[in-house]
Amino acid sequence: MSFDLNLIAESLPMMLMGIGITFKLLIISGFLGLTLAIFLLLMRISGRWYLSFPAQVYIYVFRGTPILVQIFIIYYGLPQFETVRDSIFWPILREPMGCAILALTLNTGAYVSEILRGGVLGVSKGILEAGSALGMSVRQKFIYLTAPIAARLALPAYSNDVISLLKSTALASTITIADMTGIARTIVADTYAPYEIFISLAIVYMIFTFGIQKLFGVIERYLGRYTQREG
Amino acid sequence: MSTSDAQPLIQMQGVNKFFGSFQALKNINLEVRKGERIVVCGPSGSGKSTMIRCINRLEDHNDGHIIIDGKELTDQVKDINAVRREVGMVFQSFNLFPHMTIVKNLMLAQQLVRKIPKAEARETAMHYLKRVKIPEQAEKYPIALSGGQQQRVAIARALCMKPEIMLFDEPTSALDPEMINEVLEVMVDLAKEGMTMICVTHEMGFARSVADRIIFMDEGEIVEEAAPAQFFDNPKSERTKKFLSQILSH
């Protein structure tokens, strides 16, 4: 079997035209997902069953079903309902991009809230007791003690989820979105050369993953500067 | 040299505390007057930490009354925070805020709880860091300090809130031997200035020289309460004698 380097050289620039879409999916759903995750976390640790129970159910549903199925339900399923078509969200849900961002956001939000909860549980009880003994309120302890320490503890697992989200964006190609994977699939359909195209696509994702790893390494060193004895 | 103010600063009356079915405190009655220095000792699991943690409501009691400076501890959050502002606490494991520099550790609660402006909070922080003799560590993170230094910072952090009462929960138990004295010195200084103190500690030298009264606890009860001379030289209860022979024998 031959490996057509020319084909890679020709198709790589075309696939890279999808970078913008891939990054749009990653950044918007990453940001919205993190926001959602913080709300879910606050609900879960509120100590009130009518807040924590719905959050738990939500997390269970979105972790318990494949993200591809979630994308299909939102893209193919929701427009069946007239109320959805009449709602103010229709301009977003009508577009595949809106559906993909919604699905990725809802999915990553469930995972990230559990990651953040891990960080919160990792904050030592003694530190919070010291805050109480100084007269700090529950809210003050959360903002000034729990949140910054938990963020540092959750960061390695969170970076893992961002990398996972990057690769989940490829699923958007199944609902007609021309991200890098979408473009690659089109090229494969034209050239019948899945081997060359998908391998070069895989390498592009790996390069981005490398960049994300490096970025989180920098953030980790910054947030973790208090864990180093020197400097 | 206990003063004789009409109202005791701390009153515990018939306090019981349960952890599930285990009774950690049994009918505790204790009065502490302003300026008194109390040392609490007793075997592990005797309820001494639980008792002082009830005083600033890190633990809530099940029965009885705890009245601090005229304010009774109840479930009311406002009352608890009002009491906690007056009661400083030092923990066995220091519990500094690891993500903040030393000076920020000392400023945080001043700014949030006492609403003191930043510049003034910093000034107060540096004042107390000088008093515990480590102003040069102000900009470091806690991890860079030795255990003894961290515990002195913890004491300074509590003092920044200008408390009426200081609680010490085994402040030297987690320290390497050579660091114990630097912490005890700070505590002795504090006692000399007339701070009302309750110290859970096994440092019997400190107890003998500083305490007005020593309280011996066992199995959740106050077994004996006496001035140091009497406590060490002429203990009444058999349990006290046994405890003293165990800790003073080597």
C-alpha cells in the first residue's frame, strides 16, 4: 500500500480551514460549560435537597448517555416540538452550530462540575475551621478559601476535560458542520484516501492537544506557586 | 492572679455533647474570668479539644448553656459570628491559608470581618508579625516557613482580630521539639500581658509557670480543677495521679 504525501500536502491546508470552527466550538462550549458547571456545583454543595437533587439527576443523565446521542437528540429531536420552533431559542437551535454548542456545553458542564466538586472536597477542613474561628461567613469562606484552593486542585483533571472536549468537537461533523473533521470527511468522500487524510487529521488534533497541555502547565505553575518552597 | 469582675467572661453550665451515641462531654461546668490563664490537660480522647471547640462553636453542644461575655451561644448565625470575633483560636495543625502570603493571611479576616481598610490591616499585621518575631517572612507563602514559624503566624493572625479570649488547641503537639519553645515563649508573653487564655496542652512546664488553674479531664468529664502547685504536688483524684505519673515519669 502506498502513502500519498502529495495528497496530504494538498488536503492539509483545506482541513486547516476548519480550525476556526473547531476552535469556536471548543472555546464557546468550554466557557459556557464551565459556567454551567459552577452553577451545578453550587447546587450540589448547597446542602438543600431541592437544589442538589436536580443537579445530581442532571449530571447522571448527561454522563450516562453518549454525547453523539445527545447531539442527535438536540439536532433532530428538538425541532419536532412546536414550542421549540416558536421559542426565542429557535434561531440558535435551527442552526447546526447552535445545536452542537448546546450539546457540548450541556455535556461538558456535567463532567466539569464533578471535577470541581473533587477540588472542593480536597480543601482541608482545618483551613475552613480557621476561617470560621476568625468569624468569616459561609460565603466569605467559599470565595476566599474554598474556591481558589479547589481551583488549583481541580486543574489537572479540568485540563483533561478540555482536551476531551476538543476531540468531542469532531462529532459536530455528524450534523453537517464543516469543522476540521467535517472537511476531512468530505475530502475522503472525494478521494477515497481515508488513510492519509485521517492520519494527518489525527496529527493536527495532537498538535492542538500539545498546545492545550502546555497552556495548562503554565496556569498550573501560576496557581500553584504557593506549593513551591522556593521562589 | 485572677481578677474578680462580677461577670465571668466564659461560662459553661451543664454542657453535654454527643457524637452519635458517644458522649464526648459530660455535664461540663466551667467559669473563666477576664485575665485568667487556664490549662486543660488529660488523656487522648478525654474531650479537652471538644470542650474548647464548643467555646467558639466549631462544635455545637447538645444540652446546657455556654455564655461568652454575656452572649449565649445558640443557633443564630449572627450571635455565633459576634462571639467568634471576640475569641481567637490556634490549632494543632496551624491551618494557615496556604494560597496566601503570610501578611495576607493576617489581613484577610481583618478586612472581611472587621471591615478594616487595607492599609490599616497591613499595619496591624506587620505589628503582630514583629511581636512574634518574624516580620521578615511577611511576603512568603506558609509552605516556606518552619512549623514553629507557621504556628507563630497563626497566633499573630488570631491576635490581629483583637480578641478578648485566646483558645489554644494543642499548639505545640505537631512541632519538632526544637521549635516548641519559640511558640511557648510567644504564649508566655501573651499571658504576661493579661490575655484571657485557655490552653489545651501537655507542656507541663508551661502549665506550672503560667496557669492560674489547671483542669484535668478524663472521659468527657472535668475530674479535677486546681491551682498548679496543688495540681502537681497534691492531686486529689486517683485518675489525675495516674495521668501525672504517666506524663512526668520520663
